[in-house]
Amino acid sequence: MPAYQNGLLPLVVGAGTNICGNTPDISYEGPGDPRSGPSRMLWHLPWERDKLVWLDRDGATQIDSATCRRAPGVAALPTETEEGGLASGAYRMALAGIVQGNVGPYRADAPCNRSEFKMDGNQATNARGPWTLSLTGTAKWQGETVDLSLSLGLPEEIGPGTHEIGPTDKDKLPSAYLWMSVSDAGPNAPRPATYTSKGGGSLTLARRDQDAITGKAEITFVSRDDPSDEVTLAADFDEIPYSAGPEVTLVETTGTVTALDESIPDDPLINFFTPAKAVEGEDKLVLSLGKFGPKLELDFPAGHSGTFTAGADAPVSITFAGMPVSAKGSLERSEDGGLGGELTAELGAHDQLEGAGSVTLRFAGIPVESGE
């Protein structure tokens, strides 16, 4: 760790992560930050659950990374407008009941704040969803300070307007979880319950697109342990930025692949082919559509772009569940280095399939990792 700077000592505080012996990579973002340049110079850590604090020479915390450390002379990004409203990228929450407190306003687009707008589940796409809106903060529970996390599940294709908050077993309605933990609690110390939405609340969205989400929510939670234990939460959020992820879309199936898809309604076929991953080395690019079980894996020559035919004696090879198959399609590289494209794979008789069929997939936004 660096020595004292401007009379302050930086210290990593772990929250359920084993950081002992693992030297943290603490980066200091400056003018090279492509998101906003020199107005956003932040200290941040590579772990989601840990934070950086700054201690004075008496050991007192002077700066907590939840508010972000700016370079000397650089103004902090605002959480509120001059009129007192939320600034773009900020949120706040208020809780009442056995858990009480006012959270924020905080910025959700700061690397040292764990809040994020992200895709949730293998079937998610940037265009349609579903998604999760995750906001964090602190509150009081039985006189103790607790770290809390709101997870608001947003169903597929939700858009602007007012929507009912439902219980967590209703897939077509927004629903929510509320988790809390007591810092440094002993193994036998009392711990807060997990709370879930019970229905009857509301979510009003002014914006929901591929870039950001703006709105407010009023949610009534009930404890999993005691239905009479309720917590009410109100949240406002403005232009929380969207964290896009790799997309894989099932376009068409034929033959036995269609039959397989129809036979497993509780485990959609798209789950075979998600998540997507790409690794490129000096000699080849490996594109994996799926992680476990029957997945498609393609080996391209390094640097490949454009149309392709995959199969025996072709420059591109492809396997399904480890068995060679054939395919044709296109591979495109975006300006940011990500991969997109489409392919149709012909799948013959296999221990996963009884007969022949085909699957057509479209993919986008797949980052390329560096391989050996």
C-alpha cells in the first residue's frame, strides 16, 4: 500500500472476501478514463464487496470510498442538482419499519459504489431484458448499522409507465429482495432476515432503454421468517447507467432441435448456448456459446472476421457437446473489439439429440479476452 498522502493512509476494508495475501490492484483513474475524463478521477478496487477508506494519523476514518476519492482540486461528481433533485446517475432510498434509515443520495455509476444496473439470467438481452436494478447503502436495524442491498427484478420488455410490484414468484411483474448484514458480527450474533416484496407496491419508470433507467419505487417487504415483520422502502433513481453484457438470441430451430426445445419448457434451450465467451491468442480465436453441458464451440484463425463455413476440412471448426458438427455464418468485430454475428449449426444424431436438426443463433457484444 502507498505511504501517507496528504496526511491520510489508504486502507482496504474486506467485507466477506479473503484479501489476506492477495495484494489489491488499486487503480487511480485520471484523464485517460474514457467515460468522463478528468472530472471523474476515482480510487477503486477490483472486488465488488470491499472498499477503500482513508485514515488520519489518529486512525479515524476521514474518507470512505462509498463517496469516492477525487484527485486534489477535482470537483466530485454531483449527487443532486442545484434545485435539490437527483443528478444523473444518482439514487436515494428511505426505509421504515424494523429497518430504518435514509440512504444517499449516492451515485450508482461510481466504481467504488457497488450499485449497478445489470442483466440478470442467461436469457437476458440488452434490448428486451429481464434485468436487475441493484442499489446498496446502510441503515439501522435493532440499533446496529447494517449494509443493505435492494435487488429489484424487472421483467422482460418492461417500459415507461406505472407497474405493480408483485411477489417474487410472479415472473411477469417487477419484484424485489432486500438483504442486510451486520458488519463484524460474531457467529452467534443476531442477524437480519431476508425480506421479499409481497405485492401491492408500485414502480414508475420515466425511462427504460438500452442505456439507462429512471424512475421511483414504493415497496412493502415481508420477512421470510415472520410474515408480520414488514419493511417499507421508497427509492428514487435517475439515469442509472446500463451495464450491457453479451447477448445470444435463439432465432430458429428445426427438426429434433425444435422437439428438444419443446420438451424442456422449464429449462429453455437458449440456456445451452449462454453465457458466451471469446478468447483469442496468437494462433486462434475460440468462441464458446454456452458454459456447461451441450454447448457450441468454434475455433477460428486469429483475427478472423466475415463470413465462414465450419466443419471438416474447413479453416473453422465447430463442436456441439464436444462432437464435431457443421455450421455457416458470419463473424463481425465492433469498434470496441467485441464480437457479433450469426450462425446456423447443423446438429446430427448425438447422445443429446435423437435425430438431426439445426439451430440458428444471433450473438452480439461478446468481449474478447486475451489467451496464451
